[in-house]
Amino acid sequence: MAVTADGTPYVESSDLVANYPGVSLSLANHIDGLGGGKVLQVVRATDVTLRSTTSTSMVDVTGMSVTITPQKTDSAIIVFCSFLSQISNTASSDQRGRYQITNSSNVALSGSELQTVGTLRYSYGSTPVFQIPAFILGYDTPATLSATTYKLRFLASSASYTVQCSNNENTGQIFAIEVAA
């Protein structure tokens, strides 16, 4: 790399690298030598259907799943979902919308274990309804080169009320992002 009269480095046009405009060849080689933190792939699925449950056990939110085939065994997979959560309460107690992101064996991903998305406080009279945009993030290190499926699941804390993913009102999305270690 060339230097100025006072010893300050500067980039000459002969030092520039096509894929790194304005960056010297030595710095570009250093950037390429770093393996970690690079996004290797992004997979996305969408859903536009209203999904409901009154189940007090976790069930799949049909349509909110994504399959990714990792390119490296030491990669991390970051999975996130966005959707509109809705709770309808006919019980005489507070109710919660509970969600999680799991792998295909229904094991919750780190950071997404049984997330509460909104709490509907009981009120006397008519059936109250509560809607809230939701975003859930999970992290996994599957240590495989095989296809791996991730999905959104939900439950109702009481069978006397309904939890919904209102993907018909706001498109539900799930992303799986592979990041090199």
C-alpha cells in the first residue's frame, strides 16, 4: 500500500478490489479470511389465513413453518416470526396468548420458550378482544447438514377462550437465517 510523504497510508487505484470498492487488497483479503458472522442463506415462508386454538397444549400454527438445509455443520440458525396475535376472553379470569418457535421435534428454540404475547384482563359484560402485533426470535445450532424445519406453536391457558394468529389481517411471516460460526 502506498503512503503519503508524512507516512499516512492511502489507497491507490491499483490497490482497489472489484468486490470491495474503496478497500485495499490487504484489507479485502482480511475481510474474506473472517469466517464468522456471515449470512449464508435466508429462507422465508408466509401465511395469510386466520389460525385459531382453544387447546391448552401446544399445537402448530399451520402455515407458519420453514425448512432450511444448513451449508455448514457449525452454523447458527436465527429464526423469527411476525404475526398478529388476538385473544378473545369469555372466562372470568385473565388470559394470555402463549407462543413458541420449535424445531420439528417440538423442542423450543433458545429465547423463544413459551412467550406471552399480550394479556387480556377479564372484564364483566361483553366478550373482550385484544390484538397485538407479535415478534418472536429463537436461536439454534442444529449441527447438521440435513434439512431442518422450524415452526410457530401456540396454546390457550384456558379452553374457555380463543387465541388466534390473525394472518388474514396481517401476513404472518417466519424466517430462518443461517449464520456462519
